[in-house]
Amino acid sequence: MDRLEDALREALRREAPPQGFAERVVARNAVLGKKGTWDVLRGWLAPGPAKWAAAAALAIVLLAGIQHTSELRRRARGEAARDQVLTALRITAVKLEQARAKVEKTVRIEALVPGEAGAQLKPSDSF
């Protein structure tokens, strides 16, 4: 363990900075500090493969989101149409059952009451 600790101490010991280091840092900071907003923006907009790849990825994500939203809306409209059709079929089934019951009732009444052959229904007997 002592060798490892000694190696770490040697690698991490303090060293004096090279001659002129502080002056170079101050000079570079002064140059970078003079950049205006447009300079910074131009730097961001400068062409580069990583920036184009990021822009393409963003465009793909946006288009996929728009497509997904469109698909969800289309599906919702389809489900609403299906619900309307099912409601219409239920109403039709009820009305057909009511009509069948009236016809059956009329046939039974005509079978019980002797009358003319081919007797007509009265307007008051409508469905």
C-alpha cells in the first residue's frame, strides 16, 4: 500500500505554474470577454458536422411528434364514427323490434276477429 500511496502523492503533488501562465490566462480572458452577442451567435451558427447532425435529429423528432399527433387524432375520429354507427344500429334494432311487435299484434288480432279477407289497417294503427 505504501508504494501506491507514494505514487499517488508524487502524481498529485503541487507544481508551480509555467512562466507567464497567469498573463496568458488574463490575455485570453480579455479577448474572449470582448465578444458581443452576435459573435457568440455566429459561433453557434457556424457550420459543423455535429451541429448539422443535431439539427437533423431535432427535425426528425419534431416530424415524428407531428405524425404521432396526427395518427392519434385520426384514430380518435375513427373511434367516434364507430360509436355513432353502433348507436345508430342499437336505435334501429329497437325500432325494428317495436315494428315487429306491432305487426305480430295486428296479425293475432286479425286472426281472432273474423273479417273481410285482405282487410286494411286503419290510419290510427300506424307505427
